[in-house]
Amino acid sequence: METTLSPLLQALEDGDTLKLKSLLEEVHPQDLLELWDELKGEHRYVLLTLLPKDKAAEVFSNLPPEAQAEYLKTLPPWRTQELLQELSLDDLADALQAVEEEDPELYRKLKEALDPKTRAEVEELTQYEEDEAGGLMTPEYVAVREGMTVEEVLRFLRRAAPDAETIYYLYVVDEAGRLKGVLSLRDLIVADPKTRVREIMNPKVVHVRTDTDQEEVARLMADYDFTVLPVVDEEGRLVGIVTVDDVLDVLEEEATEDIHRLAAVDVPDLVYSQASPIILWLARVRWLVILILTGMVTSSILQGFESLLEAVTALAFYVPVLLGTGGNTGNQSATLIIRALATRDLDLKDWRRVLLKESVVGSLLGLTLALLLLGKVVLDGHAALAPVVGLALFLLVLFANLVGAMLPVVLRRFGVDPALVSNPLVATLSDISGLLIYLTVARLLLNLA
């Protein structure tokens, strides 16, 4: 990629404006976006200024909100105006919201520069939460009436297509704007020109409301293999569409959020390259403090068994491997169940099936790992401890596996996102229970008070 763009990068370094303009006519916006973070600040500014306006708008729409706000403040007025005209309505609304947070006065000026129709549509979009269907949608769709003929629709489509986000699907509405059906461009092309829309439309339209969560929108589009999904208000009126490019962004955002939560990072929308050390500290410190406090509990447990450990010092050799194995086992099962719940492969009512299945899995894992560790204990010359270590590991793996499997189900039942707290809690419970199981088994089998 860098080789392909080498002439452009060299022209940037040389400040050769004429050559840059020529090269930018041929470059694809996505190629620039892949190198964007590596470019100098002044070079990014030059590119946004010199790019053809359609390509500049595509690059701009893929930048973080904070960067968009900064460029709208600093770019030449003529380029800012071109961007406002070229951006799709949903991207325009997002950009102006970013400006409003940074500079309310500039936001007012930019909004006033819009034509009345665009301004009204942007104001309509900005009333919705950004993580809901209303915040994802664009009002740039094509709607027709069921009484129109195919011939009339095609004539209308030629006029409406340039301003529409997509024309592959057309939506049928009544006089009040309520969604009544859908038809594809293919349906139109193969139908007789005199056929009425009502005869070829599909009246069973999968749709979402403006307040539907973005994750549900993405799930529906993935399940039905849709490239576009209509959005209606509380009265069933069509107000916009969500397109697949917006959903891809949602899927990436949700996946990032889930990964952060599994790692007990408290800022789900964190962008590492833009985060300061203080933000990173705040994102990570809370759960680490909680975990170190629970670590103090395990320390207290060890102190409670001090006499046992003094009598059989070798018991301490196997504490790390037992606790590590228990934690890993629990986190494995927790991750599997969290994912199954997220994809709706499992429901809360399936808890008995989960419990039974994970009891079998935990027993098999415990037996396998216990036999493996027994060999190590014997080779270490501590054959007398083999039954203690083997039984303790078996019980711990079984317990940790069940905790990891059932904790996400319990958390979801009480309305808590299991991705946020499951793994830290599993690690904590596994450590505490692991020590108690191991040292209690040792005390019983070795007949030590």
C-alpha cells in the first residue's frame, strides 16, 4: 500500500500542489484512510483541502468525531461548505453533533449555512440517541405509493435516485407515510410496466423503530442478510433506512466494546491511539483495585492455613498451577456462554441444559488435567501429595467451569451485562474457592489439624 502511494507521499513532502492534485484524482479514499494515522497533521490538512470534494467527504465521514470537529473549525470556508453539501444526511448530523460538543457557536453558524430542508432533516436526526436506529438511519430513501404503476415508479426513480442512499429497495407507504410494503429494483425491472405496485410488493416488511438498540439492528440485518433496513416511528411511519455500511461500523464498535469489557476496561468506546495516559488509567484502575482487594482475601486464607503449610511445605509448590488452571477454565466457559447469549444461541430458560452440559465438560476437563498434574507431582518426589493435588484440581476445575458457565446467565437474569463483570468475578471466585478447596482437601486427606 505504501508503495502504491509513494509518489503521493513524496509530493506531500515536496509541497508539490500540482502533482498532488493530479495524483489525488486517481487515489481511492480507503487507501488514504489506511495510512491516515501515520501522516503528519499538516499533510492530513493538505489532503482534505486538495482532494476532490466527493473523495474528501468520504475520507472525512470515516474520521473520529473529534477530528471532524477540528477540521470543520480549521479548513477553508469553501471546503467546509463543500463537505456539508457532499456528506450524506446521517454523516452530516454526526459531524455537526461533534462540532456542537466542541464549539456551540461554530455549530450554530454551520447549521445556519444549510438550506432549510437539510437543516430540518439534520435537526430531526440529531434528536435520536447515537446508539439507536434513529441515530444510525438516513432519511435519504425512496418511497412510493401502492397505486402507482411500475412505469410511473421507474420515471419517479430516475428523478429521485441521485439523492437517495440506495435504490435497490423501494418502500411503499400510504397517504400518512405508514410503511406498507417493500419491493426490490429487480421486481421493478422484470414486472410489466402497467402492473400496480400493490401487486408485486411484499407486505411483510421487517423493520425497526427509531428507539431500537443498534446491536439489535445489526443482529436483524445479519440474520436476514439485509443490506438495508427500514426505520419507523411510534406510529408506523417510515422515517429512514439503515444501510449495511453503518451496520459494519456498529459491529466493529460492539465487538470492540465486548473485548474491552471482557478485559475489565471501563471505557467501552475507548480508541487507544487517541486516549491519554490518564484516560487509560481511569479505564483500567477500578477493576484492578477490586481484584487486588480480593487478592488480599486469598492472602488471608493462606494465613488461616499457615500451620498446614508449615507442616507440609511442598503443598505451596502447586498453588500457582491450581489457581491458574481454575481461572483459565472459568474464563473459558464464561466467554463461551457470554458469546452464546449475545448471539441468542442460548436463552435464560436454557440454564438447566447449560448446567448439565458444563458439569460433564468440567468433569472431563478436571480428570484430564488432574492426571497430567499427578505425573508432575510424582516426578517431583511428592507422591504422598498426589491424591491431594489431583482431587483438588479435579474439584476446582469442575467448580470453576460451572461458575464460569452460570455466572453470565445469573447476571443477565438481573439485567447486568455479563461481558462487563463475568471474567473478573470468575477469576476472583476461582482464586478464593481454589485455595479453600485445595487446603481443605489437604487437611482431610493428610489428617492434619
